[in-house]
Amino acid sequence: MTFIHAARRAAELCGLSAFAWKLRKVDLGITAADLVLDVGSGSAPNPYADVLVECDPNGHQTNSGPARSNGKLLLWADAEQMPFRDGAFDVALCFHLLEHVRNPAACLDELNRVARRGYIETPNEIFDYVIPYRDHRNRVSFDGELLRILRKDRWNVERFPERYGSRRARQVFALLATNPRNLHVCYRWTGRIQYTISDEVIQDAHPAEENAIAEENGAAAAPWLNSLATRIVRRRKLPEERLLSILRCIGCHSSNWSSVDGTLACQRCSRVYRRFDGHFDFRP
Ligand SMILES: [Zn+2]
């Protein structure tokens, strides 16, 4: 881990910011003893994750490609209503999810509830302004202390490409993307996530759907790199019994389960959780 951090710092100092950016996913200060949750893991689960949460098996909502488990424990669940006990995890990772969720406060409160520390990454306000994606429901900014979130009334409301042309948008994007840090919120927290959600809802004019630039998910473009990093990190697979000890019912919050024929039933409210594609389904 120290080696990875040193390699990342060296890459940054040598001006290899794109390579340093790739290493950020494995330079998170996670130890073998930490229990790690990846929320919104999509097609590229973090190599250090022990448990994955994803709500969209096909990746249709975000064009991120089909969800993959990479041999880890995957649960289908909503980030705004997660099926875990309070403080179940040492670390929660949340890459490129917050900008998509319907209720960002609910998502952040759930992260605060289930993990002691973690990392949140999103496109920042500059990214969102220059390269509007159809699937961004929230604009996220970080001023060094607070995550500042503005919601939108439509998925894509910015007019940069409409006003200045998509060619200019691509030029500006290419300039900023020489160092991807220019375009992202990279937020680490310990204790509580400090955030504010503005009363202002962004209501600019809506560009024609065909003018919007579809999201091209970098992680999805290189699944082999993700698989390779997962093999190098060699995280142990969490036994399913351990998983049961950190789960709670999304209806009544009970943690008393009965397990029958591969399904879970809450013993208090009798809610039943079946499997979808082999993984427990906790979606509301
Ligand atoms: Zn229940």
C-alpha cells in the first residue's frame, strides 16, 4: 500500500497525472482488516471492496455497462435505503454515484450510517457545466470543507455545448482532462460526511436530447484493468455467514433472519428477499 502511494506521488511529480489518476482507486489507505463497501460498483467494482451494492444490473441508467461482481459479494440494493446495520463497515467507497441519485441527502445519510470513513468521487461543477450528461441529476462541488450539492429539475440542464458548440465543449474538456483532478470531486471523510444541499434547483433550459453527450464510462472501457487490479489486491471473499451478521431488513430494520432455499426472510415482518442473477435482492 505504501508502495502504491509512493508510485502515485511519483507519477504526479513526473507529470503523469493521467496514470496517477488511475492509481487513485487503489491508493485509499485500506488495510486487510477493513471491511469495505462499494456503493454503485457497476461494471468496475473497486479491487478493495468486500461487499458491492448496485441497483442497475444492466447499467442502463448510467451507460456504465452491466454490473459485475468480480467474485465478490454483490447485493442488489438502493443506495438511499441500504440493507446494513449501523456502522457495519470500516470504509465505504462511492465512485460516480452521487450525481445520479434521486435523493442525495438520503444517499449521504446512508453512507454516514453504515460506514465510519470513506471516499466519494463525482464529476465536479466544471465537468457538469462543460460536458453535460443526460444522467446527472445532481451537481456536486467541494470547497475543501463541504460537499455542495445542487439538484436539477431535468437530468441534463446545462447549455455549454448548445451555446458554444460541441466542438468547443470537447476542446475545453480535453484541456481540463490533461489532469482528471481538474474535473472531479475527490472527497475523503472520517466520522461524518459534511455536506449541504442547496434550496436552489438548477432550472436552465434543456438542450435537445440528441445534443447531449452520452456518458462514456472510463472504468467500463477497461474491464481487464479492473480485473487485473482485483487479482493483484487479492482480497479474501467474505463468507455469506459474515454478510448475514451485518444485514438488516429494509422494512423493519430487524436483523433476525431465516434462510430457506436460497432466499432470506425477515423473522419480524416476514418480508422475503429472493435472489436475482444469483445475488440477494434488497431493492424496495
Ligand atoms: Zn423486516
